[in-house]
Amino acid sequence: MMDVGSALSVAEQHFPLGPEKLAEQLGVRWWRTPLDGAAGWCIPTSSPVIVLNANDPSTRQRFTLAHELAHLVRGTPGLELTRDRDLFTSDAQEEREANELAASLLMPLRWLEAQALQAPIGKLVLNKLAAEANVSVPTLMYRIANCAAELGFSTITVLRFDGEHLKSQFPPVNVSDELAGRLLSGAKSTSNGIFRQPLTDGSVALGTLIENPAFYTTVFVQIVSAQVATLPSADEYLDRCKRYLFQDETRFVQKFGGCLGSFKSKNAEHSMPLEHAVHQFLEQYAGKWHDPEHEVRLRTEMGLAWLRYRLSKWYH
Ligand SMILES: [Zn+2]
């Protein structure tokens, strides 16, 4: 069996297919089948077998695969059959360590470092990175929280709620039940952004609500300086750009949407770099709107940021 360091480098080299490639290199056979009450099984014989619950969301299945591979690489759990009911809530040391290694296989540290994440981290970035790594947003949040220090953050923690009740914080940073409650209700009322809660020591707790039907309600918490707290997250900045560009002119919103649709269908055949798409779009549409102000606003930094964001769904 491979050692942990080699397993991690296989995962890093093959991101985002780390666990799948690792299974291949270890000669582990795995498949999916509907299971009742278990996320997966691992039979650690000389030719190991891993079974994943086909009823789970695909991102959860990948986590289970990574988790079972982590057991194999770590030389655990002997000859027992592993049934992992809930990978995230386990209290057992071995399970926690297997989860940590699983998360590293799915989201290598070097990949996270390369993202050069900066506070405040909002939903937009979390969603984008989770999609890139093919993991769920909660899995990504736990990973970021777990290597916050390596990524240059002072404090990041994930609060998990059962209804209104705080169930857990990871890593534990002594968020009181009262503060947790305030972050939850504040984050709930801040639909497309980050809730900011000043703390008594002058720092600010930023709360982003993440609701995942397959999981629990969680709040991603970043504790930052008052100065950092004034910066917009990527979502908040884009929201500003959008409002600046459209200035509540419904007809312009519609016209712009129509142009994007027509641009996309005209250019569906060939892929082009994002900046090229931005340039082409401006050439083809920017001068054709009735109100010249629309073009002026689109060609500002904020207008272009919104255009780039919209086009980035199709062009990279
Ligand atoms: Zn396990």
C-alpha cells in the first residue's frame, strides 16, 4: 500500500480526479449500489473493494470514496467492514483523521493556495471552487476552515445548525451560542452577501449562510479586522457593478440579457478566451443601444466586470 505522502501527491497531480486516480493506482475496485443507512463500505483485503451508496449525491459519493481510500492508505480499519453513517459528525479520532485526509485528496493544499483567497470570501467564490473540485460547498468550507492558517487567514470556522440550535463549530473557536444565533439570523436576512457582526475586541465576524438540502444549515464565519470587513466580497462587488450598470432600467436589463443570449448562440461553435469574448461582445452590441449612456457605463471598470462575469459562464 502507498504511504500518505505519495497518495497526496497522486491526488495533487490529478486534481480534480485525485480519489479516482488513487483508487486506480492502488488497484482498488469500487462501484455504486443503493445502500441503506451507510455512505459506503470498504473491504480491505489484498485486493480491496469499496462500495458507495448510489442514493447519495455524487459529491457525497466522491467524499466517501476518498474517505475509504484514506482508511486504506492509513492502514485502518484492519479487517473490519467500515460503515460510515455520517462522515461529518463522527467523534472518533480515526474517522476525523480519515476525513481530513479525504478532504486533502479531494482538495489538495497546493490547489487551494493557488486560488490566493482573500477575505471576505463570499458565496460566489465558494460555489465556484466547490464546482471546480467537484465537492459540495460544505465540504469545501470545512477544508478551507481546516487550513485557514496555511492560507493566511486568522480565523475561519464553520457553524452547523440544527434548526436554530448550534450543533457544532469546526474548528472550535469559542463562538458563543448567542453570537452564533446572531450570525445565523443576520446571515439569513442578508440574501446575497455577507452579514457583518462587530465584536467587542474591535474585530468583525462575517457570516455567510450556506443552505444545502442534503446537509445542514451552516454559516461560514470569518473573523477579520474592521478594515478588512469594509471590503466587498466578490458577490457584493458584482452586485454593485450590476446596479451601477443597469441603474434600475428594466428595459436595459432585458435588452442586455437578449444580447448575451444572441451572442452565445452565434458563438456556440467555437470556444474563445474570455477576454476575447468580452471584446467581441463590445464590438457587436455596445454601440447599438438607444441610450449612449448604456455604452458609456458598460465600458467602465464596473460595467466590464459585470460583462466579464456573465460571459465567464461560457468562456474561460
Ligand atoms: Zn470511516
